Amino acid sequence: MNIFLIVPISGALAVIFAGLLAWDVLRQDAGTKEMQEIGGLILEGAMAFMRRQYLTIAWISVVTAIIVSAVVGMLSRPGEIPGVTPLELGWKTGLAFIVGAACSALSGYVGMYIAVRSNLRCAAAAQKGLNSAIKVALRGGAVSGFLIVSLSLLGVTGMYYAYGGRPDLAPHLIVGYGFGASFVALFAQLGGGIYTKAADMGADLVGKVEAGIPEDDPRNAAVIADLVGDNVGDCAGRGADLFESTAAENIGAMILGITVFLATGNPAWVLFPLVVRAFGIIACMVGIMSVRASEGENPMNALNRGYFVTVALSLVGMAVTVMVMVNNWWLFAAGAVGILTSVVVIYITQYYTEPQYGPVKSIIQASRTGPATNMVIGVAVGFETTLATAIAISVALVLSFFFGSLTGLDGGGVFGTAAATMGMLMTAAYVLAMDTFGPITDNANGIIQMAGLGGHVREITDRMDAVGNTTKALTKGYAMVSAGLAAFLLFQAYLDRVAFLRGLKHFGDVNLARLEVFIAALLAAMLVFLFCSLAIKAVGRTASKIIEEVRRQFRENPGIMKGTVKPDYARAVDITAAAGLREMILPGLLPVIAPIAIGAGFRLVAGWDAAQAVAGLLMVGTIVGIMMASFMNNGGGAWDNAKKAIEDNQLKDEAGNVIGKGTPTHAAAVVGDTVGDPFKDTAGPSVHVLVKLLSTITLVMVPMFA
């Protein structure tokens, strides 16, 4: 078991690596005085929002931890977990919840701080050339990525040993860690998503459509709020999402490993997921440092090369882990399926969201006949994306389960799916770096425009901004498919945990023909739709407030449009922040309360098996949630890039006239993008957090259902 030392070593190295990257980025030139003033406004707004958001999340988390501790402590029976009293189980679950929530919040907060500081340096680096700008943006994004994966890995490992380190018991005691991470992730994603899309809609509709001024025009009061929103939504929100993925799925895989451990006596099966993740961190470090771009090259090509280096090294790391720990090469095959699935997901997302492919081209063509046809085709493209998503997840599950079954071990098939999930998450740090690359380059482009710079510098930041839109879409696809693999993993972990507490070897089948299971499944499907409705309504209501504020400033101060007076950016930021935080609470609490209410309600009905009902809720909620996330993420991304392709002024109609800004085609595309914004940046990403939250909360509350 000496190989296990790679876990604390790689975790510590990742923290040091993130610190060195942050030092390297922050020592770069910060640009002109005017650029620094704009960057300062963005930093001030972002940190103010984050402080308010995490204070709100903190008190909700503390109350939830107390309730969870009390419920688990009161409903657990003596002897359910050998050597652990119900009272001890309750407070240990609550403590794990708090630690998971705190680590998630810390990684998101620090990572976003560096990302906001990086945007100014990226804008200044663009004056030197493309390669310099890419290095700053990617390394700034990597700070967030490596902090998230390292704190997740070290947190799970630390809690495992703090709670005794027994392979057969400790994983059951630390499920609260995953629940805490999921809880914070949902609120961070929701709050950031509501904020960013409300500000974006306000800036676009009043600025571009009504006033006819360019994007990121300094006369638009919502433009700073929009730039702030890119960070709190895509940096902090997505970071918390993948922190939760890596933590919860690690714990779920460890729980599944208990079955194999009991059959073989080898604790390596429980610790295997941690070691795989550790090798993934090392692979991502090398991948980040290998990125180089030549002048005139498409920046996406440079990022792809670094990603493929990471994938290749992840395969090597998986092979080493399997050879040393379990010496069963069928498990390597299962893990390789997960690693290669991440590559497939990248290409699926690119096909549906990049302008050179058919789906986005069809939306551009539809925009020429108005907003209505743009909307119809955009919705159709979104629905179509569910086919590729479902096939990718299904093939990955079938292959990994098949390879796992060939190990010949009890529970080997299910553990094969766990290995595939861990394999897919090996590249998480690199993917997160690419995700944060998006808002950094978006902000850098906005700073360049607001500072009045143009020419070659603007060409570089425009190209990087376009690539940033693609990388953000790729991360959503990656997070969504990893949620699909993880959902099956966590569902199996739930069944194993119920069987463990009932003293059974296996749970058995979940019978959809049972009335309680069918009703719970129906309610689960409804829950996904209701959650999306609440999230999108929240964006609409918050956007209305910022639209009214921008209109008021234009109306009451004509000097703003003349450029003689600066708009009140701070008021626009404050209005958006206050409304966004208020609106996130109801949709955030819904998926926490609903499973508990359904499980507890069904337990009170004589003859109904609450554990069976909750299993039905998990299965159907997962399936519907993944399909809904695919529709919203990819459909919204296609709408967004159709608009941006039109704005690039590279498109012409049959008569040779340029289709660009200011044309009816562009106006139609802006409307489609405005509808797609809350889909792809608020509801869609939040849904795949919801899917995993359903799994983690039911894992924690098993004593109530079982």
C-alpha cells in the first residue's frame, strides 16, 4: 500500500502548484491606469457578491447541518454501524457536512479571486501576443481547478482517516462530506447563475437592442455587473459543481468498494478511487504546462493539445494504479472507458455549439426570417442533443459494467462503473482550467473595449473570447456526463448503504410496478421541471430589475449616452446581487426538502417501503435531470454561438450583403441568445448539481428511509 502515499503528496503538490501559478499570474503587467480602474470595479463587485452569497449560504448550511445531525442521530438504531452509537453517527455526519461545505466554499472563493485578478493581466498580456495571453488566462484558470481537486481529494482522505480509517465502516461515516459539498454547489451555481444571466440579459437587451450600442460599451450601466457575473457564475459556480462531483463520487466509489473488500480482504478496493484521482492531478499539471500557441493559431488547438497530453498521462496513471493495487486489467479497461468518454463528450459538445457545424448553422439560417424561427430551430437543436448524450452515457455504462464483470469479483460490474467515473474525473483539473479560461478571456475582452483599445490587441482578445465560449460549453458537457456516470454510481451506493443498514448482502431489485415507487418516480420528474421553472423565473425577475435600472439611468442622465458622464455601475451591481441572492433560496431548498418529505411521508404509510420509493425517485430524477441538462446546456450554447458568429460579420446572404450587427438577423439572434442564457448558465448547470444532490442527501438520510 505504499502507492497510497501518492494521495497526500499529489494533493499537497497541487496546492503548491496552484500557489506558484497564482504568483506567476499576479506578477504580470496589469496594463494601463484606465484598464486597472475597470479591473478594480470588476474585482470589487465580484468579491462583494461572493461575501454576501457565502454569508447567506453559511447560515443555511449551519441550520441544515444541525437538522441533519439530529435526524440521523434520532432515526439510527444501535448497532446499525458496528461500534458507532446513533448519537455519534449524528454528530459525525453533521461535522462531515460542515467540512465538505467549507472546503467547497473556500476553493470556489479563492479560485474566483485569482480569476478576477487574472483578467486584467490577460488583457495586458494580449498586447505582447497570443501565446502570452493564453498562458495568463489558462494558468489563472488552473489556480481554481487545482485548488478544487486538491481540496476535494485531501478533504475526503482526511475525513476517512479522522473517522477511523476502517475500509468497511469509514466510507459510511463520511457521506455527509459529499452532501455538504453538493449543498454549497447548488446554491453557488444557482446564485451565480441567476446573477450572471440577469446582468447579461439587462446589458444585451437595453444596450444592444434598445440603445444600439456595442457589447461592453462603458456607457451601459449593466456592463460591469455583466463582467462580474461571468466570474461568479462560471468560476465560482462551476468550480463548486465539480468540487462536489469529485467529492461525492469518490465517497460513492469507496462505498461500492466495500463489497469487493469484504469478498477479497484487500482494502485497496476502497482506497483505489483516491489513488486514481491523485494520478489524475499529476497528469493535469503536466498538461497545463505543455500548452503553447503560435501567433495566428486557433487558441483552441493549443488547449486541445494540452488536454490530449493530460488524457494520455491519465491512461498511464490508471494502468499503474491497477497494476500495483489490484492487478486486474479488466478494471483498467473499465477506467479507460471513463477517460475516453471525456474525449467523446468534448467532441459532442463542440459539434452542437461551434459555428462551423450544422446545428449552429441551422440557427443562423433560421435567424434570417426572424426571432420566431430562431426560437423554433434552437429548441429543436437542444432536444436533438439528448440523443448523443444518452448514447454516450449508455455506452460508457455498458462497457464499464461489462469489463468490471469480467474481473470475476462480487460487485465487480458495479465497481467497473465506479472506475469509469473516477477515470473521467482524472482530467477534472484541466477541464476546470479551460472553463475558467472562458470568463477570464471574456473579461479581458471587455476591459480592452471599455479602455478604448483596438487593432491587433482587440483581434487577439476577440479570438480568445470566442474560444472561451467553447471551453465553457465543453465544461458543462463534461460536468453533465460525469453526473450521468456518477448518478448510477451513487444510486448503487445508496442501495448498498440501505442493504448494509438492513443487514442484507444485496438490496435486490427496485420494482417500478409498486405504487409507492411509481408515485415517487412521477414526483421526481416533476421536481426537475419545477426546479428549472423556479430558476428561470428567478433570472427573469432579476433581469427585469436591472433592465429598469439601466433605462432609468439613460432616461435621467442624457450625458451617459453622450459619453460625458459615467453611469452608476455600483448601483447596477448592487441591485443585481441583492435580487439574485434573494431569488436563489427557494429553488435551492426545493431539492433538499423534497426527497426528505417524500421519504418521510411514504414511511408513515403502512405497508409502504420508503427505501424502495426513494430509489425510484433517484432513478427517474437522474434520468430526467440529465436529459433536461443536455437540452438546456447545448441548446443555450448553440444559440449563443449563433449570435456571436453573426456578430463577427463574416457571414453573407445570397446577394453578397454582410449579415452582421444592426441587421434584423442579428436582432433575432440576440433574442434567441437571451432565451438560451438562463438555460445554459443557470438552470442547466444547476440541474446536474441537483441530480447529484438527490443522491448525496439520500445517502445521508438512509436511516430515515431504511
